[in-house]
Amino acid sequence: MTTATIVPGAERALKNHVSLGQTVRNSLSMAYRGLLKIKRTPEQLVDVTLQPILFTLMFTYIFGGAIAGDALSYLPFFLPGILVQTVITTSVVTGVQLREDMDKGVFDRFRSLPIARVAPLAGALLADTVRYGIATTLTFVTGYLMGFRPEAGFGGVLAASVVVIVAAWALSWIFAFFGVIARSAGSVQGISFLVLFPLTFLSNAYVPADTMPDWLQWFVGINPVSHLVTAARGLTMGTDVTGDLLATLLGAAVVVAVFAPLTVRAYMRKA
Amino acid sequence: MNLTDSTWAIEADGLVKTFGANRAVDGVDLRVASGTVYGVLGPNGAGKTTTISMLATLLRPDAGTGRIFGHDVVKEPQIVRQLIGVTGQYASVDETLSATENLVLFSRLLGLGRAEAKRKAAELLEEFGLTEAAKRPLKQFSGGMRRRLDLAASLIAQPPLIFLDEPTTGLDPRTRAQMWDTIRRLVSSGSTVLLTTQYLDEADQLADRIAVIDRGRVAAEGTADELKASVGSSSLQLRLAEPRDLGDAQAAIERVLGVRATTSPEAGRLTAPMQDADRVTELLVTLREAGIHLTELSVQKPTLDEVFLTLTGHGVETDDSVDDDSTEPQLEGSRA
């Protein structure tokens, strides 16, 4: 045992608030924990490895001929769409895994430490961007192997990837919120997919919106997922999508600004 | 900062926590002096873990106040967290990481640099005899190793107050003795320790003062000697052949031993605290002369049951589902 005597409580310099710098450091430490966890349990990466390949292959050949005449002509339109769909679905898994993680005793220790309250959540969400990165890479690689040659080249693909990952990270706060308030991991999945399916399918991810009824076109127009898909599509094609890009990033910022505090509050109240 | 702030490590006044209709903690008052070991003794579901959770800022009290070295647990939680270490079945380590990774992670979270965190982790592993197991997955750790790692993790910041929630529940006797040694060394370095336990002998061995908690309230408080005096250094258990002799037997015990015997829920059974085991001979003679026949007689060290029976007038609740401790029923087998 250490021979050094303990500094008495009354003689310590103490602060009751956490600085921004410490918040960032704590979150990065927690993200490091998340990465170690991924390294230890690589089997949980199945959803970001198999799903992108399967979905890209499947939907390209199912919809391609009907919508664009042939699969190859459909790819430039479809690939950014399926990318958004895949990565957003992955962000649901973030919420589910967070729920499972929080049921472990170690989260109670985190709560007893003098660290930023948001860190255990922000860290977990940050580490999961690695999963989004994997899903993004595999979607593009699958597309490339199928003949997808984006006009904007590698730079465009990279820019689109970053935008999609940022948006997915922001969205994952919503699912993290469900994760914190739900009673079990299963119910997180249930609620999340209920939100997710209308959002991703009622968008321009799979088909152009102009054949849809007016009311649906209206919804597709305001659906944030459509803006994200349009932005990603434009970035890979090299067209000007400043408006959609700004709308997407603004939307992402609003989601984080609303849901991060909500999630942390719910997390702190959880007994 | 006034004098009271530095004298008391813990001041709890009227802490209350309700879960639905169940008042898990129902007005607990505690005073723990700096540099001492304080034992909170009670059966499962008595409210021990809930009380600690409130003092460690993990649960918000429904009523009452808690102060750690003078800092309010609700108003200044972040300061309180800088002063405490928590170890228990609920605040444990990360099972997916190795021992070293756990300690490095917690060190980093507490503000240590990368190299410093590695050194601290190695140092603590050495101290707790875990160096050889440092890289092994935690799933392969024995119960005792897990507890030592838990404890090591809560000592990183050298907190002046350490909460140990049932540190030896489920451990075998040898590992338990090792844990006791560790806790004793901890105190000699100046820490204040609050430990909860279901075992009277554990509180007796380690604690300077003990609070007996029952149904969310403090039923008795004092030094181990004071508590033992109230239950006797050993306890006499009698089972009568004829339950109707109960009153006469109780009177005889009061006359000979000078103490009041409690009747157990089971008919025909008497339990009496006893300071001097030799006096039992006199009692037996008296009982024979009075024509009271016995079917069973035993003299035992007081158990938690007796402490409870004597202090609260009822036995230990056998219903484990009452509240906070219900998550570790699998550890109960080792309690006997």
C-alpha cells in the first residue's frame, strides 16, 4: 500500500464545474474505451460490414432496371442514397449498444467520477463514428466494384462521406436518448426503427420524388434525410448543392443541441 | 470553512429515498468522523446500498441532506465526486477491458497524463498482487481478484473517503481475510472508509463505529463493543418441549442471567443475550427444578439475526426482493 498519506478533504482545492477542455479530454478517453471495446468484440461489426455490401448489391439489381433502365445508370443516383440509409441504420445500433453498455456496473462508476457528465455518452458516440466510417467505405468500395465512377472523383466521395458521418453522429444522439430512457435494448431498437423507416423510405434515397403524389412530395421535400441524400449525391457528382449541404449541417447542429442535453439529463436521472 | 466541515467526513440528516411504494431509505442519520472506518450493518434490502448511492451522488435523495467533508451531495456533486472513491457490486470495472486497460482508462479520466496513467496502473497492480493477471481478460478473474481490481480503481485519485459496498460478499474465507488486510492498510494511510456488510464479524473486525440499518432506518449505532454489549457476547438458544412453559422460562432467564429473552417466531423458541457462557449451568439447574423440559440447547456467538432480533424485535427479512440489493441474489449462497 502507498505510504503517502491522503490529503484531507478540507485541504483540497475543489471546483464544482467542469471546464470545456476537461469535457473534451474526458470524451476522448471514453472514445478510446469504445475503440478498445470494438477491438475486443469484432463480431459486433457485422452490421457495418455485411449490411452495406448486401444492401448495395440487392437494391441496385432490384430497382436499377425499373428506375434507370439498367443497374449501372442507377448507381450514381442510388449509391449516395443507400449510403445514407446504411449509415443512419447503423446509428440506431449505437443507441441499442449504449443501452446494453449502460446496464453494466461500470457506468455507475463513471457516474461517481469527477468527470464531465456528457463524456461517457459522447465518447461512446464518438467511437461509433469508426463504425460509420467502415460502413461508408464498404458501400463505396462495393459500388466501385459494380462500376460506380463518381464524377467528382475521390475528393467528392470523401466530402460526401464526411457529411454523412457527421449527420449520422448527430442523429445517433436521438437514438442514444431512446437508449437512455428505454427499459431494454430490444425496445430501443423497436422505437428507433419506427422513426427510421418513414424517414429513410419517404425520401429521395431510392427513387426520384417526381412520380409521388403531391402530399408525399411535400414530405420528401422537407424530410432532412432528403437534404442529406441530395447533398451527398451532389458532392459525388460535382454539382452545386450548397443549399442542401447547409440545411443538412444546420439540421445536424440543431439535433445535437436539442438531444445532447436531453440525453445527458435523462442519463443523470437514471437510478 | 468551519470546524464541523473538517471533522466529519460524512454528515447525513434524514435521508429518504422511495422507489414506488417502497421507502428503501426512510430517514437515515449518520455521522462519520474523518480517518475512521464506519460499518453499516444490515441484511439485504435494508437500504445500505441506496444510502451509499445517495452519499456518492449516484442517486438523488427524495428528502434530507448529505454532506461529504462539508460539501452538499446535491448542490456540489462534482466536488463530492473529487473526494470519494466508490467500490461495490454496482460500481465495478469494465469487463471487456483488461486490468491494465481499466486502470489506465480511469487514470486518464481523472486527469493523469498518458505515461503517468501507465505508471499508476502498474503501481496499483503491483500493490494489489495483480501484475501477473494484468493482461488477462477480466472474465477469467476470480471473485477476489475482481474485488481487488475494483478497489484499486477507486484508489487512483487517493480519495480521502472511500465507500466499500459489501466488499467481501461472496468471497471465500481466505480471500475475505486478504480483503480485510487491504482495507486496514488503506485506513492507515489516512483514508476514511464507509463499508457496508451483512456480517457482524466483518464490522467487528474493521469498523470503529457501526450503524445497524433495518427497513431503511438506523436501528442502533455505536462502537462494536457497545453493540455487542446490547446483544451479549454470546447468545443462548433454547427450544422448549412444551411451548406453554415459554413465560416461565423467560422469567427464569431474567432471574438467573439478568437479561430479557426474546421469543422467536417459531413457537417454543427463546433467544437470550449472554455475557458469560458459564452461567448457563445455573440456568439449566433452575429450569430443571422448575420442571421445564428442553428439546434443544445451544450457545452461539451472536449472529446478525440475533443483533437484529435484539435491536429491532424482529428477525432478518428473508424476502430478498425488497429493494436495492436484489441484484445479487446469486451471492447469497455464501452467506451461511
